[in-house]
Amino acid sequence: MIEISRDAANWFKKELSLEEGQTVRLFARYSAGGKIHPGFSLGIQVEEPVFPGLSSTVEGITFFMEEHDQWYLDGHKLKVVYNAAEDDIDYEYEN
């Protein structure tokens, strides 16, 4: 499951110059310091879904994860929240 806070969705709209109706893919990528899987973290890309496995629409933007990337969550719920102190987003994982 993917949950995006309204403030986080608005951050994406501002940072990525998104308009209502656009889609943002969340995907597993090689990276240092991943929270669930060392060596992997989440990447973001503005693109259309091909085989969406999970999705959530907030503030007119659809956030999704393709079926082949769902392994990254490994049974966790993903919450994307806005961090006002950093003016950035944070990923939180719940069992």
C-alpha cells in the first residue's frame, strides 16, 4: 500500500512542475543506505504506468509502483510525508 500525504503531494507538484492528471512512478534503485533493503532506495520518475501494482491519487496526481518493483516494500506500507524543516519528503515504512 502507498499513502501520500497532501503536503507531500503538493511538494511533488512544486518540485517536479506537475499538473493535475500526471503520474509519478516510485521504483527501487541501487543506492547506498536504503531503509528496508541495504543498497536500494526509492527513486521517482514522472512517467505513465505500464503494469501498475500499487497506486494512490492525491491532489490530482497519481503515484504508483509497477508490479515488478513491489518486492521493495516486502510487506510494508509506504507512507510519503512532507518534512517542513528540510523542505523535502520522507519515506516511512510500516509493517
